[in-house]
Amino acid sequence: MWIIIFIVALLFVLGGALLLLRSAKTPKIPKQLKPQAYDDDDDDGGW
């Protein structure tokens, strides 16, 4: 009985990991988002 519960739990863990891996490979960035130019002149001391 315990082996069946263990196998079902293992399947859920592997399925969740594969689902997260699959969704992480396809970033959903909006089309209207444009990269901003890097400006190094606005350094106000900081560190």
C-alpha cells in the first residue's frame, strides 16, 4: 500500500517539475515592451 502512495507522490512531483520547466522555457514578454538604453551618466554616488 505504501509503495502505491509513494509512486503517486513521485508522479505528482515529476509532473509538477516538468510543468514548471516547460513554462520557464517560454517567456511571455509583451510585444510593446522596448529595451531601454543604458545610461551610465546618472551615477549619483551610491556605493
